[in-house]
Amino acid sequence: MTIKTILTSLHSSHNTAKNMYTQCLDPSQRCLRSLIIIILIIVLR
């Protein structure tokens, strides 16, 4: 994947990532699972 592709993916999933980050402020295991899901979505695009 090129840097441009990664940046585009990050930009398009910005709101989702922001929501996941908000959940991360909540001390729970949901944070780790959410981050893994985000990374998988970005990589598999």
C-alpha cells in the first residue's frame, strides 16, 4: 500500500476512528479490539 492510499483510508474512516478513540477513554478491553478492527479495515481495503 502506498502512503497516499493509507492516508485516504485514514481520512475516510476518520469519524469511525474518532468514535473508537472516544471508547478508548473508557478503560475497557473494547479499546484494543476496536483498534485491531480499524487496522484490519485499513489494511484490507
